[in-house]
Amino acid sequence: MSASLGPGAEQVADRLGIRPGTFAHLWLAELEAVGPPPPELAPEPLTEAVAAERLALLGVPEADAADVLATLPHPGDESWWCLEREVHRLVAAMGDPDARRGVWPSFEGERHPVALRCHFIHVALATMPFTLAWRAARGEPEATAIESLADVARHMAIHRRVHGCTGIEAAWWVTLALRAELTDLGRLQFNRLTLQVSDQAPPWYPPEVAAEMGPGFRPGDPCLGIHIPEGAPLDHAAVEASLERAAEYFGRHYPVGQRRVATCVSWLLDDQLADYLPETSNIVMFQRRFELLPGFFDGDASILEFVFRVAADHPLDRLAQRTTLERAVVAHLRAGRHWRVRTGWLDLPVASAPR
């Protein structure tokens, strides 16, 4: 994980307190390789008034907005050195689901200075105009573009709930929204991807099986990823409406000229959940929409993170068990069993293109 830095990047590392051999040090090496942006990709300085307007547009609460505004970077300082290079690599990859995402370190929790915890929020604010302009140029509704960017505020809220302070969870994930890849359409989020190529491509069938299944399943075929953000219940009708919107939306703005399936990779597709939940539960009804692929990978850490927002080593007897799902998660683990992350696919309700 070691990487050598030039004098400029070394100075940034010293001022930010980033040590060699860390993930953050590798991040600086990547930013150094990206270099400063050309004039057309250079972000405008973040004034307090502009930043406050964008935070309000995203729906960021006042308490978190205050920390973000108090730590705004300025051209010439070490944080701006990082920010302009982050914006450069995000905008250069705008709308390309196959572009490499790169290294995004975690500055989560109170152990990090507030300026570092807010850094990727500053990056998001500086990138917003490019994202909105890119989507507008393709005829996408501004309201949908803004709703999709509000994923920044959603992950700030998660950070506040988990760590009790301002910051952002999973900065790498938020890059999907900033690069105009992630679109909120009601209850679900969707991103364009290429099977077995994109960073977010799901575990998939062996090539010979995929080839037999035909267009839409082969390596290199276009696909949609389905994601379930925190918030409202996974209501059956809301999910149906979201899938219908996705079929229309991507068929209009991103037609592909062939079958395009939608995939989901999640602990929510673990069919063991049906042993604990009623058949009419939202989760079981959601699962039944999908054709599951054979195989799985360990999902204990994933289900503990998303159901309880705790680490995998968190003591089970300290977990609140208020819901049927929470009780099921704990009972399964106490029995010495393990949860699974499964991959599933479905056809959208209305074909996005002739098959």
C-alpha cells in the first residue's frame, strides 16, 4: 500500500497528518497522478453563500451545514489541492459507468478532524454544477438530478446517527451520484453498469452460461443495478412504481437497443430470511421478484451494518431487537449460522428496448 509522492503531495500529506503506508497516502498518490484540472474542469471557489445554497438544495440539516461551512477549503491550501483533483477525476469520468472509481479513503468518526470529515462533502458541493449540467444536457429532469444528488445528505445523516458528528459514510459510494451514474426513482435507486466490466458489476454467471442465456446476460452487455436506500419501508407498491419509472426513464434517456436486465446484490436477497419472516413481508415479496444466481458470499457484516449500523464484531447481546427482522438477524447468528449476500436479476416491467 506504499506509494511515493512528489514534493507537493508530500507537503499536503504532512499538513493533513497522512502517514506513508496508509490507504489515505495511496489516495494522495492517485490524486497526484490525476493532476490539476484544465480550465474547463476546474471548480469555482466555494464561497460561504454558494456552499450554503447547495447544502440547502441537498437537504442538509443546519447542524451539519454549519461544520461544512466552517471548514470550506480555499484555493492555494492543502485541502483545495485535494479537492480540485477529486473534481477533475469525477468530471472526467462523468456518465461513464466503466470508468475506474479509484481510491476513496474513509475519514469517518470523531477520531478525524472535522475538516477531513467534511472534505468529501466539499468535493460534492464543488462537483454539483458539473453533474447537473451533464444531466441537463441529456434532457434529464432537474428534479430527478437533484433528488439523486441528495444521496450526499442521506449518507451524512447515516454518519450523524452512527458517529454523532458531521461527516459522510461511504464516500466511494457517493461518487456514483456525483458522476451521474446513480439515479433516484422513487423508493429505489438505479445505476447503469456493464456486466463483468464496471466497478459495480454484480457477481455473474460463468461466461458459457451467460452466452447461452443470450443478449442482456453476456459479459459486456449493458445492465442496471438496483439499490435500496435507507428510508421508507420497502413497500410492494412503491417498489413496483419505482421499477416502472426505471423502465421508462432509462429507455428514454439511455436506450440500449437490446434486452437490459436489472440486477441486485444484497443481503435482502438471502432466501434464509423467508424462514423467519411472513410470506407477506415486504422483504420476502421483494425477493420473489428476482431470479437468484447460484452461489453467495458471506453477509454477516453486511446485514449487521445495514440493519443495526454496527461492525461485525459488535456483541450480539447489545443489539436492540425491536422488529421481526432485528430478532431474526440475531437469532440466526446466535444459532451459529451465517447470513448471505445473493445476486438476483429481473426484467423491468416494460422493456426498455425491443428484444
